[in-house]
Amino acid sequence: MKYSCEITINLPREEVIKKLDNPENMKHWQRGLVAYKTLNGSPGTEGATMELEYKMGKRDMVLIETILKNQFPKEFHATYDAKGVHNIQRNYFKKIDDNSTKWISESEFQFQGFAMKLMGWVMPGAFKKQSMKYLTDFKNFAEHGTSVQEVK
């Protein structure tokens, strides 16, 4: 399953990247993030891996991020692996003008196992909606300092 999402952030691209490239900021725009830790490599560098723990309602989820390409401020690509799911993310950051940036996020999900394949087939909109929620939450954090931790 493949799709893309995009959002315009009313900040200069350099400021967007500075906020996005700081792991301490993830808790402010990634709902459910409980913890993260570097597994190997230097954080932010190609080949580095990080473990991300999420609490989604009553469900716990662990993702392993592997950085494929980090060419900030223009692009950042990574994979995210969880039980039964391999997600390839390609992110592009386009300078619109001196005060706005377009974030284009391309997602490709590869599912293993019947249940995960069925979920991807039956509910593709849920995946795109979740991706768009992350982009919107980042925009609100970057532009206004609004943290998802304060939203209950």
C-alpha cells in the first residue's frame, strides 16, 4: 500500500528541520510515544537504528527506525518495522518562500501475515489518516508550541 500526504508549515525550512531533527521534540507531536532509545549508530546518521515505544489506547507497540537517507534540509528517508509491518517513509521538505515549507511524506507499507494484509486492504484510509495526524500535530507544535502531551 502506497500513499502520500503533504502539509504547509508556516516557518522557514531551516527552523522546521531544526525542530524535526531533535529527538526530544518527538513527544510533542507523536501521540502515544512513551520512550525512544538509540540501538546503534550515531543518532540521525544513515544506517542508525532507534527503538520507539508507543502506547495506543490499550495496545503497546514497538517500532525500529532505520535511517536510509538523511540529507536535511531537503529530504529524510527511513524504514519503520513492527510485528507484521514494514513501512518505508520518504520525506521531502520544499522551501515555498522565506517563511513557509511544504512537507511531503510518501509512505509505503508492506504487510506480513494474513491479519495484517487484511487490515491494510480493509482500512487503507486509517493509515493515511494517522500519517496526516502526525503531520498536523508537528505543524501545530512547530508553529505554536502546541504539544500533544497537553491534549487529553
